[in-house]
Amino acid sequence: MKILDTISSKVSGAAAVLATVCTLLLALAITADVLARFLTGRSLVGMVELSETLLVSMVFLGLAYCGYLGAHISMNLVTAALPGRAAAVARTIAYALVTALLVWMLWATAGRALDSFFSGEFKFGLAQWPLWPARTAIAVGILITIPVFLLTLWGNVLAIFGKQAAVAPPAEDPTKVAA
């Protein structure tokens, strides 16, 4: 399992770097578009489409690393109040359901990305923009997120049987509200 965890860490980290690059490119594209509008009164052709693709890529490529760090949105209100084994059972059920949902999403999005690529699907707008890069980023992001959730799921299964410490997102005090 240590090898799988290491591989998952490296792959999700690399995807997070790509997500960061997408964020930087998005900021540059928006800045260029704002400057073009200021100087010429016109938007740059294709900036909306590029921004949409970068935004989708940014979100889905960063998903696995976010899950690996345990930084994703979680609901600790119930599990924080449960004793160790019961909390591990609750988290196991939740991670099993989310993993099943991710597998279904992968099936649907990968099929759609392939269809989009082979059919030459593009978005109508000022620029004819291919949709397959964004659709592929969604599928790839989900693909690399699944092992992260499987490892966390397995860690919680082991915790149920006392084989290892529970794998959980960082605990927050549910009585404190973020300001």
C-alpha cells in the first residue's frame, strides 16, 4: 500500500502543478483580455472559450491533490462526535459512496471526452473552440482522484478492524464557525 500511496501522491501532485499552471494562464488570459478591451474597446477572440477550458482543467486536475491532503470540503460534525471505530465506519460508508460516484462519473466523462475528440465537437462562439480538451481534463482529474479515495477508503476499513489509525480529513472543531 505504501507504493500505491507514493504513486498516488506523485501523480496527484503533478496534476496539482498542472492545475496551478492553468490558474496562472487563466489570470494572464483575463489580464490580456482586460487590456485589449481597455486599449481597443474589443475583447480578444477566443478568450471566453480559453477561460472556460482553463477553469475546468484547474478544478478537476486539482481535485486529487486536494483529496490527498484531506483539504476537500467535509462534514466532520457527525464523525467528530463518534467514537473511533464508529467514525471509521461512517467515513468508510461515505468514501465508498463517493468512490462509486467517481467511478460512474469517470465512465460517463471519459466516454463523452472520446466522443468529443473523435467527432470533432467544438463550441460555437466567436472562435470555434474544441471541447475535447476540457472534457478530457475532467475525465483525467476524476481518474487520478479515484485511487486517492480508494486508499482513504481502505485505510478506514483497516481502522475499523484496528489494523491502523483511522484515515480522516484534518479535524476541525464543529462548534467554531469560520469568520
